[in-house]
Amino acid sequence: MSKWINVTKTLPEAETPRIVGWMAGQAEPCWFSDGKWYLYDGTFFLTEKSRIHTVTHWMAIDWMTSMEWPAHGPGIVNRVRHHIGRLTQGASDMARDMRPGGWGSKAQLSKKPVFYRDSSGKIMSGMPENVPTPRGLERIVCGSAIEAERYSEIQRRQERVEHGRESERRGAIEAEFQAEIRSEMRTKMANARNPINREFMRRALERNAQRGDPTAYERESYLHAEGFESGR
């Protein structure tokens, strides 16, 4: 396992994709390019929206490999917190396992979450382990909850980026139609035959200006276990 490196002492090479950065008390998949840090948003594009300034430590591992992920953060404090958490969780597991039919969090999963990754790096939900992997896709089998949550979060980031781009494209097309509709309404208001028709079109223009986008929505997907725990 690689070790955490302080950014004040050493920085990665100018172009170093797929490294783990430590920020705000948690490890995140990052890219380092031209002296700037970027949070992996599920795509292979570096955008200003993904730029981050709070990376304090980094670790030179390929985070696309599911088995390589830091167990705890940098420094003795994070190491101690990690071991205390393990001891605390172990005690709760023991109490849970002593109940009839209980299962601890350290028990082997009978059905491990599976993800697929294509050549572009896109993560998608996969079929069970016993189903052959489709040609051209790499299978990722998550043996622990933390692995499944990490890849599920990467998948949600991808979906947010893709959904945002689709919304922008749809908005650009619909904006042209809305502009034409408002132009036609102004023309009809200017050429109204009587004050009643003119007032009707004026109010229609006001309502159109206040109208929100009925197709705008936010989507977020979770694994079944994640949704059950969070009440979704």
C-alpha cells in the first residue's frame, strides 16, 4: 500500500491521473494536471467545476483498481481513529451476531455488488457474478460495503454530469421555441383589435415569463442497500 504524501513537501508529476487525494477528512479519487487538482466527476474531462483547492495529502495509487484504497487518512490521529472505529464496530458486530439469525457487517456477502467499466472509464451497474461479463467491459466485484459505496458514488457523479449536459442541450433547444412563442404573442398583443384581447395577451406574456421548466428535475440513483439505509 502506498503512503500519504504531504502536498507541501512533494507534488505528483505534471500529468498524473488516478491518484487519491485527502481533503475535508475523507479520501477522494483525483487528478493532478498542470499544478491543479481536480475531483474525478465520472468522466475523463477536466473542467473548472471539478477543480479543488483543499487537497492536503495524496497517494500514488490507481484508484480504478478496486482493491487499492487507503484504509485511513494521513497522520497518527487518523490511524488511531481508524483502529478505534474497527474495535467499536467489532463489538457491535459481536452483539449483533449473538442474536438469533443475526449477521455482522464483517460476514461475507452472499451476493456481492457488481459494476462494469467500459473503455472510456464509465461505471455502470452490472449483473451478478455468475453471469458472464459482456464483451468489452471490465467487471468490478465489490467484496465490502465501502467498495460498493465508493463505486456507487462514482456512478452518481457520472449521472449528474450526464444529466446536467442533457438538461443544457434540451434547454438550448427549448429556449429557441420559447423565444418564437413570446415574439408571436407580442405581435398579437400589438395588433390586438380591442383592449380585451390586448390585456389577455399581456397577461399571457406575464404568465409565460413566470413559467418554470416543467421538465427540469434532479435524479440520483442508489444501490438497493444504500437506498434502504437512507430511507429512499
